[in-house]
Amino acid sequence: MRDLFVSPARRVGPLRCACLLLLVAALAGCGSDGGGQQAGAQQQKPALPVDIKTVQAHSVDVFSEYPGRVEGKRTVQVLARVEGILEKRLYEEGQIVKNGQLLYTIDPKPFQATVNQRKAERASARASLDQAQRQWKRVRQLYKADAISEAERDQGLSELETSRAAVQQAQANLDSAEIDLGYTKVHAPLTGVTSLRETDEGSLVSNGTRLTTITQLDPVYVLFALPEDDAIARNKALSLMGAETADDKTREATIILPNGDEFPVKGVVDFTQSTINPDTGTVQLRASVENAGNALMPGRYVRTRIRLETRQDALVVPNIAISDGRQSTQVYIVSDDNKAKAVEVELGPNVADGRIINKGLSAGDRVIVSGLGQIQPDADVKIKQGDAGKDGAPAGNDSNSQGSKMGSNERSADDSSALLAGIDQPSLRLSPRADLQLPYPNAYAANRDQDR
């Protein structure tokens, strides 16, 4: 009998619980469908836009850089050539002096006295010669008159010849004395920069005493060495073009300063050693460089860039396109079906535009040069519109591109609508801070009020 008097609000309770259970099941089903749609969307990744470079076979110069050292074209030690007191130094240490400029003076007085003495001896010899010539003139006349014997005539001729020799000897002694006197003035043998002084003024110097060192600064030499393989490649290129080739770039050398700047004047390789150094396995080369501004100081370390060879029909790719695979070096190319294909390559030398590829690529291959960190083998890729036309790859028309873009946007919108279809209704919306809202909130609100 108690059941007959159960209130209507209590009879609604079981029905209310059943509705809640159905609602939770519906929400779980919607969440499962949304997760499946998201997983499907992740599996169907859109094509990755990439930049490409279409490789073409062409002639390319192969350059390489090598460390080198600058040295003066000529380095001369200035030595004293006579013994005496060093009187004056007429230049500043470290100053650039001109060829023939007076540098030092050595006390000339003893040498001047010797010159005067030699002049007197020459004058005495000439006087003796004059006397012998006069005596010979008389002897010859007497011999013709048969007044003297043949022996007396020969004696007069001998005295004449002896006097002539004495004059020559006196002249030679005078010349030697004048040379020594000239050595008392020390001149610069070439134009260059001077070193620190080796001898102070007032010192007694002798023949061979070093006074200073002069280094020629214009032009200068740059000495550098090539590894054996590079030297062989360069010699092979020179032999193909001829040792005396008209191509100036073959012998041209670019000097790279320590800060990375190029020296404005190109050098010329004027010496190549004909043998390989067995200790270092290198070949010595030398470049001559005009150094009008004296910017290249002897002893400075620089880098020298020279052309080793010229590759015909070479394939070059940018360095950014090269990556390391699991067991080899590789690049990605775009296949005919617009997929990324990993290709193993054999690298050649570096050039100005990138890296020469010896094996692995063919002319016309479209090499991917962007987005390599996101690319997987056989992934779908899409060539960017500007790059497709620029690199010679087939460029699609703008309408198709825009249509694809619009289609992609529409698909994204449809996917989003489908994903949110089950949860975008007020009856199924959940919020972390809001209570669960059930369908027909007014009816259940009334029942809730009745239960209270």
C-alpha cells in the first residue's frame, strides 16, 4: 500500500537515472568518433611545400685555398766592406729607403790618404815612363846609325816596357784605393724597409760587419704548399692546356687576408716545385704579388686561393641540399609522382655554387633545397610556385594552385565540422567549470525542483 502513495517526484527518479546513463554513453561515442577522425587526419598529411634546384651539366672551375706566408721578394744584408769607425747613420730604423740612398758613413780619412798616395805613385810611374820613352827614341836612332850594339837597343826597349807596366800597376793601386774610399759611404742596394740597427755609431767595423737588413716590399712572394693529390690535379690541368697557357686564371692566385677579405691585387704563380717533399708530402708553390701599398708585410700568414682544374659537364648542388643518411651521403630529389626520393651520391670538390656530385645524379634531376628536416622518404611534396618556374620544373597554372588551396581549406573546414558535429550542440557542451547540461533543461529542472 505504501507504493500507491509514492510521490510523482520519486517515481521520476529511476527514469532520470536511465537518461543520464544514455547521455554518458552518447558522449563517449562522440569522443571516440572525434578521436578516430583526428587520427585519420594525422595519417593523411598534406604535401610539404619545398624549393628545388634543377641540376644541369656545365663547366665549372675548381678552386681551393691553402695557408701561406708572405716574404720579401729580396732580402739583403747590408755589410761593411772596409775597416774603420762608423761615423753616422743617416736613416730611421724601420723606414723604407730608396735604392741608392746613403745609409752610413765610415771614417774616410785613412782611405783618402791612401788614394792620395796611390795618385803620387802613379805620377812617379808616368814620369819614369816619359824618361824611358825619350831614352828609347835616342837608342833607336843610334841603332839605325850603327853607333850602338843590338844589346844596348834591347836594353832600352826593356826599360820602356817596364815603365809602361809600372804606370799600369800604379793606376790599378789607385783604383783599388778609390774603391775602398767609396766603401766608406754605405748606400741602400734596393728599395725596401730596414730592420733594427746591428751596429751603433762610433763602433769599429771591419769587412763583413752587418749593419742592417733591407727587405723588398713591392712585389712580395707568398709561399704555400699543395697536398700531393691537388698538385697532381693541377699539373694535369696545366699539361692539358699547355705549360705556357694564355689563360691567366690558370696561374692566378687570390690572396685571402686573416680577416677573410680578399687582397685587391691578384698574384701570379711563378714557381712550382718539380718534386714532392718526402717529409710533408706536399709540393711547394710561390706566387708573386704587387704590393704598392705595402699592405702585405713579410712574415704575415695568409691564405692563397688557386684554380686546380676545370670540370666539364659537372653537376653542382647547393651545400644545403646534402645530408647524411644512415650509411652514406644523400640528397632528396622530386620524383615524377611528386614524392621525395632519397638518392645516395658521391661528393666531389667544393666550388663557388656548392658541391660537385661525382655519382648519383643526372642532368635534369630536381633536387630539394628546403625543408630537409621535415622530409621523409617517399613523402608527398609540392614544389613552390615561384621555384617551379625558376628552376625549370613544370609549373602548374595559378587557377589549379588556387583551386587546390581552396579545396584544402574546404576539406579542413569539413573535417572540423564533422569533428565538432557531435559536441557543438548546447545539450552536449562540456566546460571545466560548468555543470553538466542535459537536453531539455527546463523539464529536468522542473523534476529537480520537485525532488527537492
